[in-house]
Amino acid sequence: MGLIGMSRRQAKLGFRSMHVGIPLVYQFRRRTVAIAALILLSGFAFPGSVLGHDVDDTLAETLNELTQTRNAHPDRSHAFDIEAQLVFETREWNRFRVIEGLRSDWCVAPTEYRQRLMGARLGDRLRIRGTSSPNTTILNCTYVELLGRGDVDSLMTVPAIDGGVANLSRYVVHTGVVKNVFVSPRLIRLDLKDPQRLLSIYVGFAMPIEELRTLLGATVTVTGVMETNPQASPLSESPVRILSMSPEQLQIQEPADPASIQQRKYETGQITYIGEDYVLTDGSRIQTIDSPRLQVGGRIEYSVTPTDSNEPGGEAKWISTGLASTFPAAVATRASDIIDRELMFHRVRTQGRVRSIDFSDHAAQLKLDDEGTNFSAWITPRNLAVPIREQFSGIEAGDWVQLTGTVDSPTALQTGEPFLLRIDRTSDIVVASRLVQLESRTVALMLLGFGALASTAFFWQRSLRHQVRMATEELRSLNARIMAATRAVRDGILVLDLDNRVAQVDEDIQAIFGNQIAVGDGADRTLRCVLLSRFADSQDFHEFWDQSFRDPTLTAAREFQSVHPTGWLSVYTAPVVDTNDRHLGRIVTFEDISKKKQIEEEYLQSQKISAIGRLAGGVAHDFNNALQVIGARLELLSSLGADDDRIREHSQAATMAVDKASEMNRQLLTFSRRTTIESKTLCTANLIQETAEMLRNTFQANINFRVSIAPDLWPVESNAAQLQQVLINLCFNARDAAKHAVGTIELSAINTVREGIGECVQISVTDDGVGIAAETLRHVFEPFFTTKAVGEGTGLGLSTSLSVVEQLGGRMTCQSDLGKGTRMDVHLPRSKRSVEEVPIESAKPQPTAARSQRILLVDDDEAVRKSTSLLLTNLGHEAHVANGGKQTLSILEDDSNFDFILLDLTMPDMSGRETLIEIRRRLPDMRVIICSGFSDDASHIMETDALRADAFLSKPFRIRDFQKLIDSLASLDQSIA
């Protein structure tokens, strides 16, 4: 164990601190440190070590110096700061053990440092700091740090017993045959037998019961730290024990005989009495050296070796303890019937007349008879604080008593009686009647006194009943108010008393957990039988539950994922205290927060989609500019090579790709809500019917397409083309789910009412296809998410449809079962207005502009400016360009003789809107055509009277669109003139 802060020379010499009992840290001079290192290298022997060599006078002198320094102040605490290796740690114990060099010590530390060791392994190196007390060998650590994973092979191993002497506080190895196995919630103990002795092994790690059963009779080798056994049973032959913390420290050398394992039988029973070297269960007498470790009322699993006696039971080689529970009901019987009814080793309730009472220091023996059947009752009270004679001062010879106890064999007392009754509580003996001889005068005085007492008791009882009734009503009212207030904020309430038993339970507990918790049930039973099955991570809740009972002052709240059904539960626990801060128990409340969690998840999903939408909108703007340049160049190329078929063919193919990219970009803009939906009041039934007729012609013969429209279907506010595109997207997805198999698609519409919308029209698309997995269902509305093969889908269909529906004030939901099909529901608000007729545009040809136009083109993108100006020039117009709003205003100051200004809205520094404001202020009659990929931005400007532009041109545009717009404006000017 290295000293923290030692000099470089001391570290090089490999000095290790030495101690016997209490570790100390001192600063020795350099010569002393060097000599001490030589002592260790030469194999200096500690007490119990197997090492030992002679030392010369110089080394002996140095040892004396070290001992005198350490013992200079034996009555003081000493500080230490050392490194050590971990050799034993378990969560069930409040301390851990470390080894430094040749000796190990117990350490205690605060909880926060103990938690650092939860994942530590055997041999890990620790730094510990604290003080050592003069009255104990346990180190009180104020700081613990895990320095790193240690090397188990570096632990120096010595035989557990050397020359008949136990190597205490050393890391030892021992081999033997497992003769006994004792298992409890806090302890696993193996008793190893070698040819000379029995040695106990305490296992600090969990082992499955089936694996522990196979150890009985096996030859094993165990490594660990040896120490004296403070918990040794008086009947055990092992005053020392070995502590092991890791499975690698327990190695099976020779398995137990398989035949003996198969023949071994395991039984369970409840302990009704504990003797010095045996216990009585309900029907068996079991000999065991572990009787002091067992509890009356506890259930055990055991395997016994039959004895010479013909009585049920035998000598237990395997015991596994369980949880304590209430006694089984005692069998009521007469003493004369106990043998005939074969009630030996059973718990009974009988009666008898006391013949005599004998006392010892810790027990009392009653000799009784019941109609000629003599038997004895041997009473060993648990409470020895009161002298045994005082506890039985109310019982005299001649009394008839009722007794409750366990029937045992009388062999140990050699009374010659048929049985012996074992009792460990004085309350199990009740005096039923007593022979009393009184004088007539005494009887008269007693009757007179009894009459006076009865009269007083009568009036006192009436007054007491009234007080009790009033107090009870007040308590009931208070309890009802408290329960109502608590139920208003939590769903289920559980109150446990100081014995960790259920004192009060709310009826909502059964609704949450599916099982009722009974008043009086223990905390452990409640956890195992009711609570654990409801939690997805039962181990996590188990630790939370245990921690709340380990720390009486703990107030905590946690959220746990639940199952059956799937959801979330919020669990809150706090101590119950009175006005004097006395601890009265613990309250645990449960709240179903599944809906809250769902809302939070939906909010996070909407935030994510909103962020993706903003990103998509920004990308779409730049993409529009690129498409504008590509489209313009293609049109120029097509016009220049009009006589070349190859150039025309290639340019047309490229133009079709640009159109397809433009459509995809419009979907992105719709998803990001950067475009405005021009809605009108539509006849929903007609639109659905028209869409169905179009779809029916596109579906193949394997699809059974059905349409169901409710009569008097309400109208909705929507854009006909976009709503039709939504329905087409949903129906095409349903068609793809059939995967070339025979399937059914139903398009239906009904009037309904939905929370958050009110009266609405529900349009549903249902298929019986492959369905959608639960994990995939969470992502179906996310942009760019698709399960289709590469090239078959963009992942924008559902996300764009959702955006259109939400902009119309509606909702879209998806329900699906894998292997059964999918249903998509669209809810659109009902329109109270009458259906609008869509005007049919006149087919009258528009006049062509009479002359070329002088146009000022304003755009921050140089490629857009150049390509568009070339197009305008190619059409015969005079094109001038400006790279932004400031340059535009500068040009207009010198020359304002333009027919039109083609103005881009999205520009840095000075936006198109700001530029338009200045143009309107300086030249109110100037014709301005605004240009943007975001129709939403343009609509605000078009609807503002002070900024109203003459026309709007959506990017990317074709030259024919621009020429048509120019011609329309020119024609309007001619008509006005």
C-alpha cells in the first residue's frame, strides 16, 4: 500500500507502510525508509504469516524505531492517506475490506463514497483517507477514490491454515468438501470440511439457488480474506471465516455425486419454535447448527439427512431462509388427543391444570394434566429483561390454563410423558379459571365494592363512549379530507406503519396495479406480489423501494416506465411524521403520467419537425435560385439550337427534370409552411368522388377499391388541388402496402366531432396490407423518412400532406397493426359557408405586347441576374440589372424611365419589401413585379394596399410565364389608354 505524497526516492525504493492493528502514516527519514523496504524484501514475518527469516541487529533496531514511533500516542486517533487493494465488498454490509501488503483491514465510509464502490471488482486499487481509532481496528474513511482496475494475480495468497495456525487478516486459499449450506437474504455461508477441521466461507456475491444446491457435497477451492468469525454459532466448529466477494474466488474442483443430488429432497416449512440445536416446523423436527440465525415465523427451504430416530425430520445440511409471516392457525385439541391425531411437531392450542411450576435462569417448566393425561410445557420467553419468576407470578398450582405452542418430543427432558409443549411467549399462556376460597364477610365486601365499581363504570363508560364517538367522527372527517386532497393530485395512495406493514391503501391502487393490497401486508410482500410486475425495469424500482425504507428521512420522486399496459408512473415517497417530528411510517403515492409523457413526446416531435421545416425552407430558397438559372439556360439553349434535334431532345429532357425538381421544391415549401394555401369552400363529397374516379382507373386488378361517403357530408375550407393531392398520396401509400397481393382499399368520409377541432369531416383511407411496425409508426410523418426502395419515394408525401392538413386547421393521424393493415384519418373543420363555384377561365386569347419593354431586374444572385437578363434580351426586351435594393434606388435616381421592375423579395442587407417601400415612396406609379420562391411572403405584400405590387411571379419561372405576365400588364395599359 503506497504512501500518498512520498518522495521520488521513497517511491523508487518501493516502500510499503506496515501496521499491526492500526495503520499509521509517518514521515520517516530516508535511511529508515530504505531499511524498512529491505525488511519487506527480505520476507519479514507478520503474525499469522507463513514467511519468516532471521534479521540482523541493524534491521531489528529499525523495527524497534518504527514500533516506538507508532505507539508513541496509543490513546489518540491518527490520520492516514494510503493506497490499497479491494478484497471484500457487498451491498448487504455497511463496510468493506482492503489489503495493503501482507495485512487487511475493515473500512467504513459515508454513503456517497460507498456508492463509488458499487461497480468495483476484486483487486481494484483504492485511495482511502481518514483516521484510525485507538479503540478499534476499523478504519474510518472520510474519502474513497477508485484509482483503477487492479490485478487479482498481484494479491499474495497463502494457505488458510499453516502449521495448525490460521493466517488471520491475510489473503488465503483453502480446499474442502461443502458439508453445509446456509442461505439468507443477507448471507450465503458454506461450511468446508477438510480431513482436520470445519471452516466457514462467507460469500459476498449472489448465486442462483439451483447453483447453490449443486455445491453441497462438492470439493471446492476458495480464496479470500481470513478473519475471526464474530457470528460463529456456539455449535459451529469454525471460529474463523473466509470472505469472498467474486465468483472467480469459488472454484469447483470435484462436483458432488450426481446420484446424491438427484436423491436429495427439498422441503419447505414455517418455523414455530427454535431450540439450541434444532428448529420445529409445522410437522418436522430439524437439527441444525444455524438455529440461532433463524427467526420464529420465518419460512425456510431445507434438505435433511434422516437420523436414527423415527420422528419426521433429520439433520439439515441445506437451509434457505425466506420472509417472516404470520403463524399458521393453531389446531384446537385436548391433550389426550394429540398423539392419536398425530399432531407431533405441530402448533396446537390445548388446556390443562397446573400441577407444579419449576424455574431455571432462562426458562420455566409447567407440569400439567388434562383428564388423566400428564404433559409438560417448557417456556423460554423472548423477553429476558424481566426476571422469569415475575413473568409467571400470576400462575399458581391448581389453575386451569389455556396454552398455545408446538408439540415436541419429550426425549430431551426424559419425563416419561407422551409429549412436551414448546412455548416462547408468555402471552400464549392464559389462566382460564382459578379455585378460590373466600369467607362470607369477604364476599359481602367484594359484592359491595363490585356494585359501586359497576355504577361508576356505567356512567364513566357512557361518557367515554360519547367522547370516543365524537373523536371517531372527527378522525373520519379529517381522514376523508386528507384522502380527497391527496387523490386530487395523485392516483393511488399507500401508507405503511413503523413495522413496514400496510396501514392504509387507496382503492385506486387496484385500478393501477390490477391487484388489491390488503391492510397488514408487509412491504416486501407488497413489492413482490403486486408492485414489481407493473414496472418495465423492476430492478430499478426495487432499489428505489429498498432505499426509501433504509433511510427513514428520505423524500424522493421518480418516474418509471410501466407495462401492462405500457405507460409511465410517477412514484413519490416521504416519511409520515407527527407535530413533534416523530417518525410514524411512510407514505407512497402513484400517479399515472402516461398522457403527460405522450404530450411531451408529441411536443418534442413537433419541435423537431418545425426545425426541419425551417431548414427545408432555407434550402428551398437557394434551390429555387439554382433551378431558375438552370431552367433559363436550358430555354436559351433550346432557342439557340431549335434546328438541332439532338439539342432539342436533350434540353427537353433536362427541362422535365427541372420541372420535377421544382415540384419537389414546392413540397418542401409546403412542408415548411412558406407557401400560402388559397382555400375556398368545397363540396367535400364531390371532390372525394372525383378523386376516387381518377384513382380507380390507376389501380391494378389486384386492388379492390371501395368508396363510402356519408349522405349530407359537410363542406370544408380547402384548396381543391392540394386536398386532392393529399388523398392521392394516402391512397397510393395504401396501394404500395399490398405489395402485388390481392388487397382492399377503402376511401370513406363521415361527419364527426373531434376534441380540439369541433364539428369536422373525417376522411379515412384504410387498407389490409402489411401494416407498420410500432417503431416505424413513430416516424411516418417525418420529412425524408421512407421505407420504400431507393428511387421509389422521396419521403415527403406524408410530411407534406400533414403540413397541408394542419395549415387548414385540421389533424392527421395514423393507426396500424403489423400484418393487419393501416388506417389514415384526416379531420378537417366544417365550413359554415356555402359552397363556392370555381370560375372557369375564359379561353379568349390574350393580346401580345405591342413593343419591347425596358425592364430593371433586381436580384442578389449573380447567376440569376445574368441568365434572366439573357432571356429578356432574347425576347427583345431591354434588360438592366441591380444586385440589391441600394443599387436599385441609386439607378432610379439617375434614370427612372423603366416599364417594369422585376424585384426579388429575399435579399440580404436591404430586403425586397424594404426596397418596394422606398420605390413606392419615390415613384408611386412605377410598375413592380415581385419575384420569390415563397408565396407566403408575396401574399402579405400583395394584400397590403400601401405596398401592393402589380404582379407576382413564382420562382423558378419559365420564359413563357414571364412573357404571358408582361403581355397581360401591357394589354391592361393599352385598354386603360
